[in-house]
Amino acid sequence: MFEQTGALAVDMETEIVRRHAQRAGLPMATVRAISDSADQELPVGMDRWIDAEGRVRLGVLSREILRRPGNLPALIRLGRQSRLATAILAEAIKNILRLEINPSPKAANPRQ
């Protein structure tokens, strides 16, 4: 998508969740964190390393590392970036929940 459109970020999953929420009559909000940049190459076949629940398939990943050890630095970098994105996402959600629990004008606009 980056090469075709120049998009800085592409969200490929949220629309499915939004449709289900809409059909169920549930409100929905989305907060996303980005773990890799558009110009960062990810190892080929990475989609096979994660199961349908989002868990790492350790056997598949282990075989891939043994087959292509040159991918290890990219995997380590992606792991670090993913942990950072997760921490940032968690902090954003905490802030949103704080605003929801205690909505004060000062909390909503810290510049006041």
C-alpha cells in the first residue's frame, strides 16, 4: 500500500471488527499502534508464524529460523518494536479510560 499510495499507515483489520459491532448494535472505538514502518522489510512467510488467535506458532518459527538464520536480526528488531508499540498502546488506553472515568475539562485538555 505504501508503494502504491504513499499511505503512512494502513489498518487492515479494524473494518471487520467494526462491521460485527455495527451488526450487533454495539458502539466501537479503535486505538491502534504501529510496530513496523512502511519501508521496513519483513521476513517472507511471516504470516505462517502466527495462528488464527494471534499466537506465535513456535515450531513453524523455529524451523524458519533454522532454515533462514539471516532473518533473525529482523525478527529481533520487530520483537522490540512490537513491545514498544504495545507499551504505547497500553498507555493510550489507560489515558482514555482515565478520561472516561473522570471526565474533567482539565483532563480532556491538559493545556488549560
